[in-house]
Amino acid sequence: MADARSFTQGARRLGVSSAQVSKLVARLENRLGARLLNRTTRDVSLTDTGRAYLERARALLEDFETLEGSVRDQSGPRGTLKISAPVSFGAIQLTPALLDFAEAYPEVSLDVSSTDRMVNLVEEGFDVGVRIGQLADSSVIARKLAAVRMVTCASPEYLARAGTPATPQDLAQHEAIMDNNARDPRVWTYGAPSDRYEVRVHGRMTFGGADACVAAARRGMGITVTPAFAAAEDLRAGRLIPLLCAYEAPLIHVHAVYPHARHLASKVRAFVDFLAERYSGEPEWHQGWGEAHPTAAKVG
């Protein structure tokens, strides 16, 4: 009720009637001799006593769940593992890893949600998340899994028609294909940390994901900046050509993140260790295309 701020919404989440919830709360308040919730016709909110009671109750519940989990874990990883994954990386890279993990750990059930939205792991009930880029949430534990280059690329057909940019500033003369998952899709970043600069681009297509941007670039519709894992196959096949590699921004990283817990469930530990092992070393999405294109050679 406290999170939903409504008996009706809280009851719906619990799968019971609002009348039953109201009766149970009233019974608890009578037993404690204290009011836990302030009620109005529009809102339900915690009293100071209710807030303190809820915080302590949640801590006790977490301890109980940890105790139960430690007993279950004695026989190895098991139970349902709820995972949040980014859309493009999930489809291209993570799904094969998940299938291999499921084969290796038959007692673990997987519940995977793909979204580029920054989910709250605790509030939304996720055991672990896979995230790419900078981590803003300090309330989670993060383990670095792999590096990712951000590749500027276009099709040979587009470059034959529009010319090849020699510097990032030349992008102002080109059609950009933008990904609105970026902080600012119309500003592309280049250069080393000590000499970083931004270039404003323009174009008539903006998509909500790397896959669509790569598809449009493959069709010769412009230049895009995309994570290497989304374009690796097209780069290897020559359907896309890497550009401006001497000016690339620093690498971003893939992380596994999970909530702070006194005792990490063995299913989470097994999954994070599995991913760390799978993505150790030079990522496969950086291999097999750089040497095929002279313009892809790193400078400096």
C-alpha cells in the first residue's frame, strides 16, 4: 500500500480485494496500537511510525529471504533468475549466452525482459541487469564484462555517392542516422578523454535502437555511430565501412549489475561468473573487420 499509495492499487498487485487489504491493515494497526497509514479519499501515505515499521519489516524480510536462499543454494544454483537486458545487445549477443547458461544450469529458470529503459532492479524485482555505458546508479554492484567500441560507419554505396569524411567536422556535410538511446542523438563525441570534443550532426532519421540505425546505414541512407557488436557482421562482410577510427571516443563497457545483498544468491553469482568468462579477452565483435579496412586502423 505504501508503494502504491492506494488500497486499490496495492490490492491489485497482491491479487486480493481492497476490502480485504483494508481489513488486514486495520487489524495490524489495532494489534500494534499505532496508526501506520494516513488515509484520504485521494491518497494513502505512511505515518512516521509506519515508515519506521516498514523499513524494519523490509530488512527482516530480506534477512529471511537470504536465509531461505542460503539453504536452497546448498544444492547449487536453482530457482527463477529475473534478468533485465538492453534490446540490441540482448538480441545479438546475450540471447546465445542465455541459452548456453540455461543448458549448463537446468535447475535455473530464466525470466528475461529486454528494454533500453534504465530499470530500478530492486523496485522492479530483478535479480541482475546487463547495462552498457556509464553507470549512474550507485545503489547496485557492477562487474565489468567487456569493452565496446563506438564505430562510425556507412555503406560503400553511400560513400561513393556522398564522399568519405576525413575528420569529424566533415560530418556536417553528411546525412546522419541517429539513435535516440544516446543522451543527445544529434551530438556525436570524438577524441581521447584529454582532448574530447562534440560534433553536431543532422539527418532525417532517428531510431530507438542500434539495429535500425545499422539497417538504415546498410541501405546507403547515411552515416551512423553504433556499438561495434551491432555492426560487426556487416563490417566483416564489407556491407559497412568503418570511418574516423583515428578519432574514436574512449571505449564504453558492458556491465553485469545486481542489488547489494548480504549474501549473493548462487544463481546470480553463477550467471555473472558465466558472463564474465564468456566475454573475457578481446570481444569477438572487435575481431575480423578492422584489419580488412585500412581506414579502421587505430592511430596514436
